[in-house]
Amino acid sequence: MAGNNVFLEMNHVKKGFDGTGVLEDISLKVREGEVVSIIGPSGSGKSTLLRCATMLERMDGGELIYLGEKAAWEERNKKGRPVCVYAPKPKLKQIKKSFGLVFQSFHLFPHYSVLKNIIDAPMHVEKVSRQEALERANKLLLQLGLEDKADAYPYQLSGGQQQRVSIARALALQPKILFFDEPTSALDPELTGEVLKVIRQLAREHMTMIIVTHEMQFAREVSDRIIFMEQGVVVQEGTPEQVFATENTRVKEFIGRLNS
Amino acid sequence: MNLMSMLSQLAGGFLVTVEIFVLTLLFSMPLGMLVAFARMSKIGIIRTVAKVYISVMRGTPLMLQILVVYFGPFYAFGIGMGKGYRFPAVIIAFAINYAAYFAEIYRAGIESMPIGQYEAAEILGYGKAQTFFKIILPQVFKRVIPPITNETITLVKDTSLAFTISIAEMFTIAKQIGAAQTSMLPLFSAGVFYYVFNLLVALVMEKMEKRLAYYR
């Protein structure tokens, strides 16, 4: 299902907070149309990896490449130590257009209606016409089963609906890659289902996605590849079949516990 | 002196009171925003200056500040400002004093905003200014209305401090008439004026709060 174009490449990424290493030399390649899930225990660094990929967090070292364009790389400073250098701002701005991110706790704009949440960035960031933005929004609202919620405000929606709006908001900018940071962790099982349904639907449309999740069954069924992380390193990586049939006791234990 | 002429004199003073009130708000609210930014600046020295400014403005009596602004230029530098400086001096003193309070209210509002709002805006590609004016500020505004209401009501009453340098606002006049007539009535009437004015202020602020109640 995956194409040959490498959409995202992270090489030897290192990241620490106050001296404690959170990511130790992580490398990752995601091709066009691929769905990659990152699983692992809390504190394993999966969210940090996602935040480094989306540039909400600065890497300490390593390379970050989107669609062949370098966003960050390593150089040696005057003292000969390796440091991470980011591309100039205009370049980064252009690179950032290639991806979207869906947050665990939605982060919708509470003072905007559902519709405005979706059309505002296309209109005022991407500068498309209001009509074009509305067309995109209406299509997405329909696709995500939110057509009757356009005029509602976020507080009036259930968590599942809010998360679907935030997916629509991200998709309205037509990103090439969509990141999900534990998109269902703030939802009860019933609401989780409606959000996973949407992600499944996107997978069928070959949206390139990188999903940090605790939903093992979902990861298994929707992913082309699963990455298991622990303590800042990739412990195992492979197709769902490979990872779920692993002999690695730690991975087995983790998957088993969440599966039961 | 009959009741009508007393009331009309008080009303004249009330106009001055309203003037002080309006001009103070007009200058102190934007100035407070600047001070709030300085207080949150990444540059340590600017932050410290703002901190000291707020501390002094809040830590000393407004009455003293009025006197300093009015007499300061002459006593410190020998510059005579003339009679016309009286009213501007009151406005300056009120504006810089209230700016300090407003700055802290704004800062509390801005710092109470969840970081997720900034991150969502950044991911969607909003610039720094867009993020602040479109996403953050409107929400901050809603959050700070209650403390702003408090401050505004205090300001209505504080305008009476202008009597310190003999500005003919309502309180000054009420005191004069009261002393001349040996009557409590002028002061009592002034009290009614202040109270009704504040009822109005509270009403307007409540309207604003209700208007912003369409989201949570």
C-alpha cells in the first residue's frame, strides 16, 4: 500500500530534558500512504518523538526531513560538539504546511464555532477564499458525520465529536501527513469507537498517518507498521503480524496486558 | 442655597468625575497591556523594571502619587507647570497607577491560557501576532472581565482623590458646600451619585459578560 516517496525521515534523533535522555538515537522513515503506529508504555518517549517530528519540541541532535526537504540537521559547533540546526523560518513555515497534528485533548478554539474552527486557518493562514474554505469544511463535516454541528461551539459537543472536529480542522489545510498524539486517550470506550472509525476511514483513503496510541487492537488492524518504544529507544519495529507474534518478552508482556 | 442649585453644582462636579474616570480607563487599559508584556518579557532587565514599577504603584498611596506627579516637576527640577497642569497631573497619576493593576490582571489572564491553544495555533500555521490577537486575546478578555469590573468600580470611587490637588470634581464640591452650609446633605447626595454611577458600571460589565457567555 505504501508508495516509494519517503514523506518523513527522522535520523538519529536525540532529545533530553534537563539532562535526562528521553529519545536516544531514534530513526524513522514513513512513506507515502503508510500508516505507522507508535506504541509503548508511558514515559517511553513516543509523545516526545511526535512533538519533535512536529517541531513543537526542538531536537538536541539528529535529522528531520519532510518530503526530501531538510527541516533540521546536525552540525558541529565551534567547539566541535554536534548541535541541531533548524532551517530558516520561511523554509520551516513551508515545511510545516505538509503536516497536521491531532492532539490528545483536542485543543479546539473554544470561542470559535465548529465551522470557524475549520475554516479560519485555511482562510487566514493558507489564504484561500472563504468560498473554497467553506467547500472544504462542508465536505469534511459531512465525511466526519458532523454536518449538523457546524454552528455549535466546542463546549456543546461530546469528546468524540470534539476530536472529530479537530481532525476536520487539521484536514482542512490538506496536509500530506497527519500525526495523532493519543487521539482517544481522553475519551470513554464508546466515544473512542467513533474517532477510530474516522481514522480507519482515512487509512482506507491512503492518508499518510503516524499514530501514537494505546489502542492495541486498533493499531494492529489499521497500521502498516508498528513501532514499539521503551525508554527512548525503538525496541521492536515491523508489520502488525511481526510485532504481535514477537518473541521479545517485554513487548509480549506489554501487548498481552493491554490486550486482555 | 436650595436643593436644586446644590444638585446642579454637584452635577457639574460629576462631569469632571466622569472625565477623570473615562480618561483614566482610556489611557490605563492599553498602558497596562504594555506593562503586562514588559512584566512577561524574555529580557530580564525589562521584566525587573516592570516588576519594580508595579510594586511601587501598588505599594504606595494613590494620593501620594497624585501629589508627586503634580508637585514633582517643580520640586525635583524647578520646572513650573502652571495652573493648567492640575487636571493632566491627575490623569497621569491615575493612568500610571491603574495601569499597574490592569497589567497584573492581564498577566494573570494571559498566563492562565492553556499552552495547548498556542500549540494548536502553531501547528495550524498561525503567526505569532495572529495567535495572540485571534486566539489568545479574545479568550483572555472573557477571563479578565470580573477582575476588571472590580478595578473599574474602585476607580469610580478613587476619582474623589483628585480633591488632593483641588480639582473641582464632585467630592471636592460636595465637601465645600457641606462645610459652607454645615449640612450632610451634599456629601450624602454625592454618595448617591457615586452609587448610581457604579450601578451603571456593574450593569454594563454584566452585559459584556453575558455577551461573551456564548462559549465556555
